[in-house]
Amino acid sequence: MRFCGSCGKKIPENAKFCVHCGTRWNDVEKAETPEEPVKKPRPSPKYAGDQITDTAFKLMSPGEDCCGYRVVRLLNKDPEGIKYIVEKDGKQYILKLFFKYKYSDLESIITLQNRLKRLGTLESAHTAKVAEVNETHDPVFMAAEFVDGDSLSRIKENEPERLNEEFVRKVAIQLTETAIAVRKQGLTMHELTPSGIMLSEDEKNITILTSGIKYEEVDEREEVFNIGVILAQLLSGNVLYKSLYSADNLRVHKFVHIPGVTVALNKILADCLHRNILQRHTSLELLLKGLKSLPSTDKCEVFAPHVSSQTLQDLQDSPLPPPKKHMEWTFWLAIGLIVAGIAAFFIWGMPAILKPGGLAENIASLFSGQPDSLNSVPLDEDLPGRSEKPTRANEFGQSTLRDDPRKRDPQTVQPRKRSQQSSTVKTSPSPDRSKFVRVPDGTFGFGRLKDNPNHNVFVSGFWISKYEVTQAEWEKYMMPASLFYVSKNLPVENVSWMDIIRYCNARSEAEGLDPVYKIAASVTCDFSKNGYRLPTEAEWEMAAKAGTLFDYSGSDDPDEYVWHRDNSGRRYRRGGEKKPNAYGIYDMSGNVAEWVWDWYDAKYPAQLSEFTNPRGPSSGGNKVIRGGSVDNGIGTNLKILYRMPGNPGRGYQFVGFRVVRSH
């Protein structure tokens, strides 16, 4: 059997060219002289001066010499080339001969050379050592140490009981440590599969084969995702694990927790395999830290899906329920009530409509150009006309709405016109202490927690609302938002950063305060004025930490302080139902995420340029969202330091805000 050295496809023994790619080679019969033709046998591939003279790869038999190695046996063929187990100086190696298409053009040559050079210098306890690389001659080959043992793929097929959670946790740590070392060499393991991971005979260490290591520029979160795919496939007991936990399926469908695996490990896998790359672990180091901090399996709750207690026999023996009877009388009752209502309307309602001050006069006033009044919308009553709910958003950056308010340009949303009576509201010297708390002057570690608790910025004192702004507070000055859940006491959400700026100015003017924002070609903020505004990112983080170094606002254990996906049913709640942090502020983590003033920069605040009252980058395309929401599970996205970008001109479901005042 022979294979084309250019494309790697199988070719007939007596073919003079490849039927797949058309490549010819020098194996035809030739004559020495015209008078005396002599057949020359086709020479076998030989190693001569770093070159193999034949352009077709014929499978070699045990005992043949190739590239200075003695062939022991054929191992396999992959898309890159043919692999043999060979021997040299009493040691066994894997010899790989690369097909020509892998170095058929300049880009392929450079890519292959870079990969082989980096593999030659890679130092990791869990990768196969490369003994020799020939990257410049035809054919290109590589010799790596032979790794004896079984691949994880073979173990999964033949002895799946060996892949218990304790074992897979050890594999996960070694795999992640190797991925970090490989990435430092400019290589990646984002295409690695369980068949490329070998287990040593003592079952303590794994070895990554070189075929699973590529030279490519890949986002680190893609490597996190691939490690999650490998672990999920190893842990799953479902016979369809290859399709259920395939990379293609997990990029489209939500990760399904694996029965029989601890809840803690399932949560780590869920963070690795999130469909939205922005919601995954941001680095391999974070993943490694999470894996190493997992409690032992005997101290963790094991995930078990809810299943019916009835057996198949019970279902077969139980009698069928009687068919439901058609309740036709309910239909006729409904018709009768509608007719009675129409009759009552014409008998008693028409006089009220036509009398002075009635509905007819109110309809006429709509065309008279009279301004609307805030007094027509009581604060303690739900507003009508908001029953239609938007569809659920996939993530912050992917919300989709059905109703008309989302179709209009958010930049054109204007505050409701206020009556002259609202401008005479008595000015209060300080905010209502039942709704606001004072955060004192101080320093703190901006963008830091337990790993680096040193203080690095100073922030002047300010007032901040205890609770997130409610729907009733929003609708007192602005048009109703398109909401996921409607209730006057719930936080408002799905409002744009730009509309919040208008709300703050409208509320400031209504309460006799000086508006802080000036809206022209851009929005500027005068922090010296006493009106309402959004907190800066530094102010928000200082208020959320409340002088502590907890991962969540109030505690390292979020359940008593945070509404999140696992304890809320993905429904945000009214403020004050969970415990406040040390400053007395509620829901800084969870419930709804919150807009802040600053422009978003992924390198901020790690690269600070100002250390007294920092107010973020001077420009940008997105604004910062902090705090996480009920759409996030326990983990990275809920923690105090987590930041998200948001388009200031649009609203997002599960994203609201709270207000502050400088004085």
C-alpha cells in the first residue's frame, strides 16, 4: 500500500501519478540504452544526506531503515503524515513523516517550522519530548519519545469505570498546567482530544502527544473551552457523550450538568463551556485555581436530576384517566357576560362619556397641545399598557426585544414633560437617610482583592442609594421601560446609559438640585454639583467592598447577600430582601447588574493614570456594567471585580442602576 507524499491519499501500487492531486514521481521503468533496455527496480525510500529521494510514501516493513532510524512497526496515519514506531540506540521513538501539502506554500512552511521549533524547546512534564526535527528537507520529519500506555479515549471506550471524578480532577489539573506551559511557547492545545492524551502505566501522570499541539493564535478562553469539552466527555456516563458534549453542540446549546458529578465541579465546567465566550473563565490560571480549590468529593453534594419515582410497570398498571368532558356551558357563559357588559355600557356609560369633563372632552384634549403632568401617574400604582414582555436575552450583548419601545432610537427617548408644580419642590440639603447611605472618604485597592489588598486610590465621600432604582422611581420622570417583570417596587432594567443620564437630570431638577450632566455632542459631568448621577467605577467598587475583601458584596458566601441564578429562579427581586453589606447597601452583587459612569477599557483599572477620584478612560465605545445579575450563577460573573462592556445607546435585560450624590 502506498500513499501520495503530497496529499496523503491512498494510491494504487502501479500508478505513475496521484489520481487525487496529479503529482508524478520517478518510479517509471527506464532503459539504460536504446539497444539494450534494462528494467530498474523501483528503489525503496532511503535516507541520504537528510533527504528521502522518493516522492511517494510506501509503507515500510519492520527492519527497514528510515531517516537514521530502524522501523519497528507502523503506528497509524493522520491528516498530517504517517507515523512509525522506530528504534535508535536502544530507545524507541515515534517517527512522523509529514505529507507535502503541509509545506506546499510559504505560509505552510513557516507555520510548520515555527511549530516544530517550539516543540523542540518545549519543557513540560506532561508532553512527549521531541528528540529530532528535520524542518528544512524533503520530507519533513519529527522524532519524539515513544509513550507507552493507553489513551484516555481508549480507556473511555473499554474501561469507563476507571474514569471516576477523583481521577478526572487530577487529569484536569495536569492538563491545565500543560496548557499554560504550551501557551508560553506560542503554541496551543485548543484542538486536543482524549485520543491525544496518554496515561502512564502507574496511572498517575498523563502525556500530551505532539499531534495535539498546534501553532496558532487562539484566544485563551477557547483553550479553556476545549479543556471543559475533554473533561465533560470523560465524566459523562451517557452513551451519547460524544455528541451531547461535543464542541459544536456546546457552542449552540446550554451545558447540561452531568449526573453523578459533584455540583462544585459541574459549576466549573459550566463556566468553561458557556456558549458566550465573554462568560467563560478568562484565563487558564483562573481555571487552574478553581480546580485546585475544589473541596474533596466526599464533602461535595453530587448532582442528581429530578426523576419520576414511578417505574415502567407502575405506569403500565395504572388505569388510564377518563377523557375530559367538554364544558360547553363555560363558552356560553362567557358570551353572556360579554353581551351583558356591552348592554350595561350603553345604558349607564354613554351619559358619563358625553357629559362635561367626561371621556369625550378628555379625548379632545389630546389634540389641544396641553403638556402632560406628573400628577396623572401616581407613584404607588402600576402603570397600564405594559403587559407585553420582551424576549429573554442570551447575554448582556445579545438581548432581543419584541415590543415597539425597543425599535425606536434610544438616543431620542426624552423625559416626560414636568408640570410647573414639580419645579417648586423644596430643596433638601441632604438625601433621605432611609434611602441613601454616606460612604466616607477613604483609600482602597481599586481592582484588587485578597491577592493584593494594598490600597492604591483615594475616593472622596459620597451618598449612594441603598437600593437599585425602582420601576416606580423611573416612571416618575421617564417613559416606561420594556421590562422582563413588571412591578413598581422591582428594580428598573433594560434602560440605556443615555436614558439614565436624562433621568438623573430630570430628577435633580424636580427636587431643586443642580443637574450634573451637560448633554451636547457628548455628555460631560460636573462632579462638584449636588444633583443625582451615576457612580464612577471606583465609587461603585468602594461602596460594594464596604471596607472588606470579600469576593461578593457582603460575604464570601453569596447566598445570604446575593440574588443569583441558583436561588432566584432568574427573577430579580425588590431591594432589601437579602442582607446588606457593611455600609448598609443592598444588592451590589446580583439582582440586576448596574451601569456606572466610566468608559470601558479591558486594561483598566490595572493601568491607572490617576489615583485621586479616578473617573475612568477619557473616551471609548462602551460603558462599564458591574455587579452581575440573577442571570449569572455563582462564580466569576457575580464577583465584585467582574466588569462587562455595554453599548450606552441601548438597554439590556437584567441591567439597571443606582444613583449617587456628591453632597
